[in-house]
Amino acid sequence: MKRFVAVAALSVLALAACGESSSPAVPGVPGGESPKSDVLAKAPVATAAEILPGSTMEKIKQRGELLVGGSLDAPLLSQQNPATGEVEGFDAAMGKALAKYILGEPKVKIVNSASETREALLANGTVDVVFQTYTITEERAKQVAFAGPYYTSGLTIAVKKGTTGIAKPEDLNGKKVLAGANTPAIPAIKKLAPQAEIITFGSDPECVQALKQDRGVAYVQDETILIADAKKDPSLEIVTKPFTVDPYGIGLKHGDDQFKSFTNAWLKKLQDAGVWQEIWKTSIGTVVTGEAPQPPQIGSVPGS
């Protein structure tokens, strides 16, 4: 997190916010091996004894692929490469690493989900897991189980380059502010700038487009996503350091304690093997300079 703060002058809500696709669940997009296959080659594989009879893990193994709720338009996190069709980024690679742990190969199907549909997709079994900048909150933990946290980020503010008068969240008072629908950015804005007018959209591209069209004067989003947006589009400018701490969790079906324990054990092995760090370097680390940050402690936040 400190490393992100250092570059934030270049990265509000990590609730998978606008980084998610606005589409509800749609037919899955196949995700084969990552272009960074050398990284996934180092990823651990579960023993036969760890795939318990009758468990979610066994069902996934019998099916032959992991169904992942995720985004197709979140830069650096989970974005479909138009040239190859491959879904790339930190969250996408984490999903493939979990698939390899269960199946022995990183075979996944990405189900394009939105912040307002994730809980339903898990509850009805459309997806096995959600990797989608899914911030852990105690309220959400009443509907889904969270493994992790597996990453920590925070909200920041982007504006059109040349915009003045916004240097902190409180400066959003009295202004039209863009945010992702059903994301933590909304309560954060209400708390820090209660007189702001919040305008929501379902995806990051929609929010960016609305900002460029002057439908809002500022866009509150996860730092990681905004860094990628600003790098891609020089007309955007990030004007604050992160002002929230948002722990990302791996969304699982509520009550599946067996799968949660299994997923947490996998995450610990991934970190200990240095694969988590390598995944960071080949995704977020291509924009954020320096070494990979320290992974957050598993089970360290309320709701995890």
C-alpha cells in the first residue's frame, strides 16, 4: 500500500467498482494459459488428499475448469486482450493459479460479472469464485464467504487534466462525482463529501467516458485502476493519494467453510513460493515501479 501511495501522484473505492463490466452474467469467456506461463509454471498444485470427496474442489476437478466471476475491462487486473482474446491482469492470473492448484492446469472460464450481480452468481452456483477487486466488508460477509484478503488497495480521485480545486475528498462537496454502481466509493464519498452529487455507472470505461464528457468533474475509483487509466489516457490526472484502505477478498459461496479453508491454504502456499509476487510484477508492477508489496495477512480483516 505504501508503494502505491508513493506513485499516487502519477492512483475511490476498491469495491471492484467501475473496473467491473456493466454486463450481468454472460456466457463465459475461456481463459487458457496466461502469456506469463513461466509464472504459472511455478504455481503449486494440490495433493490428491486435499481434494476432499464431495467437496467443491472435487466438483471443480470433475468439471475440468474453474468458473471465475470477473471483469473483462479492468486494466492491470482483469482485461481481455483484443488481439488474443486472453484475459490478463492480476486478478485474472490469480484465478488461473487457483485453477492450476485444483486441476493441475490453469483452465478457467471467466463469467463477466458486475458489482451488483456477484453475490447472486455465487449463491446460485454460476461461478465458483469471484476475483474482481471485491472489497471485504462485514455487510457483504453476510452474503458471501471471503478467503484472503489477497491484496490491499485504496480509493483515489481522477479528473480531466487541468481541472483545479480538487486536492482532497472534501473538495468534492457541491460537485458532480462519478463512481461505480454498488461500490464502496459511494459510502466513502457520502462520508467525506456529503454535499457531492454522485452519478453512477456500471463499468470503468463508462466512468472514464462520462468524465471526459464533463458529466462529472471527478471520478472516484480504486488506485490501481486509475493508474492504468491515466497511463493509457493522458487527458486524465490523479489528484489525491489513496484515502481508504480496501482489502480485496476472494468471493466464495456463503457457508462453504471447507472451500474457504482450502483457498486460504492455497493463497498461503502461493505467497510462500513467491508466485503471488511474480504475478504482481507481471501485472500491476508493469506500471508501479519497485518491488512487490507485502501481501496482506490472511484473515486479518473483519469479514475474512
